[in-house]
Amino acid sequence: MSKPKTAAAGKADADKTAAKPAPVSWERTLRETIESVAIAFILAFLFRTFEAEAFVIPTGSMAPTLQGRHKDVDCPKCGYHYRVSASSELDNRTGARITGCNVVSGICPMCGYKLDVNPTNLDDAAEYPSYNGDRIIVNKFAYDVSDPQRWDVVVFKFPEDAKTNYIKRLVWLPNERLQIRNGDVYTAPAGSDDFRIARKPPDKLRATLQPVYDNDYVVPKLIEAGVQPRWKPWAAVSEASPWQISSDYKSFSTDGGPPGAGWLRYQNIEPTATIWDRVEKGQRVTSPPPTPVHDDYAYNDGDTRGCNEIPRGREHPVSDLALDCQLNVKNDQGAVILELVKWGRQFRCQISLNSGKASLSISGQPDFAPQADTDIQGPGGYDVSFSNVDEQLLLWVNGKLIEFNVPTTYEHVPPSGSNDLSPAGIGVEGGAAVEVSHLKLWRDIYYSVDADDGRLREFVKAQDLSRIIELGPGQHFMMGDNSPASADSRYWGKVDRRLLIGKALFIYWPHSWWPSWAATLRLKDVELKLPFWPNFKRMMFVH
């Protein structure tokens, strides 16, 4: 049987009928041999570098960075897409489906609507299936040539059972002393009491931020029923605000009128199930009071039935925040001010609309005055992000991290007891005419030290990380991004270097989408929908 020809071989045959090949010189032969060897070496190196096993994420301990078994949900009231953990439907030891165990509801983190996703409801079962976790490529060569780095997402052998693979984020390194304070991680060299906060690099910071509220998903029906909007103009009783609100409550604009400052401010107002029940009946409601931002996760808020779930504990207030918005600048006068409040202190970034000069400030610290040039100069559209995380202020404009003339880190600010009920704001001054839209508020990961925290209440050997823990040579400390629902080094201890398998690199196969027109094939107890559609949006590098 003849082998099928490649396109190149077919072309070569055609060329033979036209002319005889030219003689091949020994120089050309040598060059081609060297090139072949080099290419083979490169391919072998790449294969070794990206050698991967079929690593599948089973649980949500690293959510939202990596998804375990979950349900994908679109809120029918505001349209926000979120995920609800369904890993409780699987046996932790065997990975088999637990009969009678179902996720029956989820709570939208934007509008608070509780959605029935019970798969036993025949009308909804097809809409809210449970999907398997992400499949990832792991660079198993990374730690053969370099040391693990803080904040790497690492696959390793579970210290208490080397047959089991775990995946967590590496937070502390060998020969360090460690503490957790107010949700942040602190480290000191062995033998030292000089603890310093461990700051995440900008790319890690952006990847680990958790959504608090996205104003693109505001629900006018709630506001018209009496629930206060989360973003609204803020002015003294005797003053008129320069801000005008769009009819859909999604954007705010000023016309450059008053020269004084005018503010938009955020308050964390969360509608309850009772409020939604009354609004659905067409009744007026009393707006709930604002609360501090907490470390709650929509991923963990699903109700289950028949799963023996451990109830979650109370969330913790979070003060490390980030603010995103789109500025549509209409003139080159005045300035825009972005503000984040932490423990009663104002952290501000003021940007001149004429020169693009950005200036940072902290209330009570007059000597803190970093400055930088930005591309915000005159009319135009600009995407702006401002963060106050890990005792450092960062600014991005149109996706570019802005470099300031001096460091933007600051000394630790002790908690003052303030609830920070208005933790974010956007102001204008000097006659600035702007439109602000696509407002998003984010929070940092809050690492918990509670011994009986939420679902991890079963771990009786929890360590109190408000005390100092020592790491020796070759020892690492791992923690999950989903801190309140992660079994990690807080509970089973340190990880030796020899147990590290590699660095998580890429989500190459998240669960597939099943279009509504897909045909269903049933083989005994197995149901398969064809065709599937790859979930390209979730295929990404792991940070």
C-alpha cells in the first residue's frame, strides 16, 4: 500500500516533469543536517518543557482562577454571568457522583437574585447542568532549572497522600517566617522579626482580584421600587451635584459647569431575597442599609440538597480594593479624581485633563506625593484602573501600567475601626466635563486565619496564622485563592520541594458549551450532547 502524499511531495513530483533537479552541494547538505538537528533539539526541549499530564481541577479551592466542578449561570434579572460550585456533588475520595446530591440554587453577586438551578426540576435541568473542572497544561520542567516563585500556581503531591495531586498558589518560600494579618500575607527572613507585606506583582494582582460590583448590571426595576443605587451623586444638602444620571443608571456625566468638586460615590447595598420577593409582586420596598465590602464568593453561595454541606461562616470586611471605569473626556479643563477608602483614610489619584499628570495622595500623609505622566490629555475615551492593594497604589491607563517618579508603596496603616461604608468614589473639579461608565469595583483575596472557617470547620488541626510559623529549607506554604473554601497549608501544613510537580501554565480545555440546537445521544446511563462548542473565552494562561 502506498503512503498518502503530502502537498509538498505532490508539488515535488510535478516539478520533476518540468526540469531535472540541480546537483546538491555538500555545503547545502551539511547546512540542512545542522538545521535538522537544531530543529529536533528545539522540539525535544519544548516537549520536555511543556510535558503535561491530564490534570483536571476537581474542586473550587482555586476559584475563580481555576474552576472545579460547577454550574455556569446567567442571572435572569441583571444578565450577569457567574459560577456556582458543584464539587459537593462528587465524593472527595473516589470522584464519583453522589446520588441525590444536587446544587439547587445560586445567588447573583450583582443584584442578589436567588436563582433555582435544581437539576431535578425538569424545566430547568437542561439549562443548568454541572460541568467538570478546567483541564490545564503544567510546565513540569520549570522547577528543574529555577526555583519556585511566590504567587506561582503549583501542582504538587499532597503531603499526607503522595498518590493525590493538589493545585494551590505558593505564598511562602523556604527559610521564611510567616503571618497573616487582616487578610494580607507577611513574611520575614528566618531569625528576624522584620515582617514585611508580600506584594503581588501587577499581573498577579489583576488576575486574583475578586468582583464586588459591576454597574453594567444595574437593575432599574430595583431602584424604581425603592432600593438605593450603589453608585450615585454625592453632595452636601446645600449643594447641587454636577453629575447627571443616564436613564438606565449605567453612566454619569458632567457638563463642566461648577468649578468646585463634585463626587460620585459607591455604597455596598445588597438586595435580599425578601426584597426581591416584594419587587416581583410590584410592591415598594425600603432600601437595605449599606454594608462594608466582605470576602464573600458567589462561587460558594450555592445551596445544596442531600450533600451534607458544612455551612459557611461569617465573611470578613475587606479594605484592599480596585476601581475600573471608562472616562469619556469632553474638554481639557480641570481634573478627575479616583478615590479608594481604607480604614477611614482617603487614597486618591488625581489626573489633570489638560496635561495628563497623575498625582497620588493619602490623607494624613502630606509627604506622600508620587507623580507620573499619562496619555489622558484632552477629549477622548480612556480606560482607567486604580488599585489600593498590599499597601501599594497602582494606576493603569488603557491597559498600560503607569510608572511613577517614586515608589507608590506606603507604610502600614493600622485598622481604625471604620466600616468604610462609602469605600470608592470618582470626583471632578475645575470645570471638567466627562462621562463615566463601565464602573467596576474589585477586592483583593482575603486570606482567613479562622480555625473553624466556614466549610473547613471539619479541620480540627487548623493552625493559628496570627502567630508566627517557621519554614525550613525546602519547605513551602500553599494556599487557595478561594480562601474560605480551600483545604490548604493552613490545615495540613508545609510542602517539601521534592513534592512539587510543576507550574500551572495554561487552561487548554475548560468545559465545552452545549448549544440549544445540539442533538442528544443516550447510551445506557450516559447522556452526550453533540455537537459541542469549545469554550474559547476560558482558554487562557494561568497567573
